[in-house]
Amino acid sequence: MDLVGCELQLDSPGAREAVVRNLRRPGAGAFVVLDTCQRLEVYGAAVPEAAGARVARVWSGREAFERLARIAAGLESRVLGELEVLGQVREAYRLFREQTEGNHAALDRIFQDVLSVARKARRESRLDQTLTSLAALAAEVLLDRVAPGAPIAVIGSGSLASSVTRRLAERGGAALRIAGRCPENALRLAGEVQGFGAGLDDLVPMLDGVAGIVAATAAPHPVLYAHHLEKAARPLVIIDLGVPPDCSDDARALPGVLYVSLGEVEARAQVNLDERRRGGELAADIVRDGARQWASSP
């Protein structure tokens, strides 16, 4: 069986949720839908019909295999070797398995091979050993700037937001509050860290008294505005990991607010950059070889 991958561009910024839901609905087809802050890409046996989006780029065969493995290995990320993206690809694969109920063995095997090649590339290039994850960096930046034990909020409940939340919980001491587009996901994540969960409609009461906020959603527009912060503590630290930014200009400009952008957090990941670049070259070679072997196998 061949593999086809494509990048989707949305017809309108607000269409993302509906497009992803439509691609993952029962009977829509067998696809791994990679929905992250940076990309919306779909991999399967054919290019999908996606109402509300258009196909911007297409990869097929070995090229598609290599593209997806490179993403999982962190070679297509803003931070070379990013750790969270491997979890995002794994989660997309899990949802594929759930959607298809294990009835697409050939595709299933391809995606397992992709993940195997990506893990090998990370392991043998030592990329994972020379990089602190974006989630860990965000947690570190925030905790360096807020008082011990002060309440902290995480806006978002996807892969990156979940990683940040768990990192904050590992450091201990902070009362965590999680808000997400899907309240059920926020509540589930909050339950993992003995925190409080809510939907984005409840931001004002949830942010009452918080000293730090990490915003990490895939929204196409800001989700955090000045009026949400009326009862938040001052000084207030906001770490914005959204692409595009989750925090509006009016919220950033409030007195007593220290705003830290994604770019500022990423700058901390430049430690050992030369070493990681060498590791990235080795990882790319491993992925390329893995894709070549996959394409030539019977």
C-alpha cells in the first residue's frame, strides 16, 4: 500500500475545529490527522476531501513516509528535536486506531514503521539528550518569575499544554488551573494534577488571583484578552506559546503584566545548538535511510 500525505490550509481561521472533526468522523476514511499549533497535515491512502480547507502540498510514497518521520523526530519543528511533537504524532496515531477500530492493518503498519524510524533517529542522534523540551522551558521560565505556591493557570488542553501542566505539577507547590476549548479535556487534565478545570467561557473566574499563566492553544486568534485579567494578581507573568499568539495586544499592555513570547522561550533552547545541529544532520540521514528501506521493502 502507498502512503499519501498533504498539508491543508483552512478556508477561514475559525474552520479548523470543524475540519478536524469532519476528518476524524466515522466513515470519513482512514487518516492520521496531525493537528498541532504549527500544522494541519493528513496522512492516509489517498488525499482526503476536506470541506472548509484546501490542499496546499502533497507528498506521496517515500516522500510522505519521510515527511511524517521527520516531523516525529523533531526535524520540522521550530526548536530542532522538539520533544512534544513525538507525543503529538503518537496521539494522532492513537486516534487513527480508535477511528478505524484496527481495520486498516496495512496503514497501521506503515504508521508503526514511521514511529519506529523517528524513535531510532532521536535515539542514535542523541537529539533527546541535548535538548530541554519546550514544555520544560516554559515551566522553568514561569516558575523562576512567580512566588512559590502562587496559583498558576494553563490555557489549553492539547499535547503542549498537557506537557506544560505536568512539568509544573512535577515541580510541585503551585495550585494549577486548566482551561480548554473542550471542558471535558481540561477537567481530565486537571484531575491528573489535582487541579481545577474549566472551559474557555469561564476564564474570568478561573484567573482570579493567578500569578502566572501559560497559554498554549491551537486557536487561530487570541483567546486571552484584557477583561479576562481584571481579577488576576499583579505582577502577572504570561508565557505565550500559541502560534499565532494566544494573548491579545491589550492584555500584553496591561500594567503589571510581564509578557514572555514563544520566541523568548525558544531562545533558551539554543544551548548546545551546534551539537544539536550535528545531531539533526545524523537524524535526517537515519530518517532518509529508513524511508528508503521502507519504500524498497516488498
